[in-house]
Amino acid sequence: MRDDDYDLILPDAMLSDDIGLTILESKVFRLLYSANFNENSDTALLGDICELEDELETWRMRQAILAIASARWSRTRQASSKRSTMQMHRTKITFEHHDRTDTMHGATS
């Protein structure tokens, strides 16, 4: 089973950050580290990496927009413990983003 086999709408909550990044991770491993990987030419490999980088950058920009919106909301509406939880979640997502980038570029080594 692959992620492409399912047609589902992702939730808009914090969970969608993780799901979207997990789907990208699955695509990275499918395109760059699968059994078919050795059959691809260097040109195809670079094309796949560029496509994945674009998707990851689109995801990252969406997260930045959501972070700005939630920061405005959190200053006025949330208790400090909830703010801390959101900040920890954003930090975790940032580290995961860097890990996915490293995984993509590791395929060219």
C-alpha cells in the first residue's frame, strides 16, 4: 500500500502538519530509496529531488503562514501551557523538516 492509493482529506488541525510531512517522507523514500532507485538515471534522480524540494518548500511556507496566524491567536486566547505546547510542536516540525531535507540530499551521495 502506498499513500497514493488513498484519497482522503487531511484535517486542518495540528495533526495535519505531521500527516503532510509523513506523506512527503513516504514519497522521498519511494522515489529515492526504493528498489527502483538504481534503475533511474542521474537526470531522473535530480528531477525527483527538485520535485520533492518544491513540495517540501510549499509545505514549509504553509507552516510559516499557519504559525503566524496561530501566534496572533495565541497571544489573546490561549493559556501559557497551550502556547508552550504549540511552540514545542513547531520546534518538532522544524527538526523533522530539516531531517527530510537531509534525507533527500543524502540520496545523491
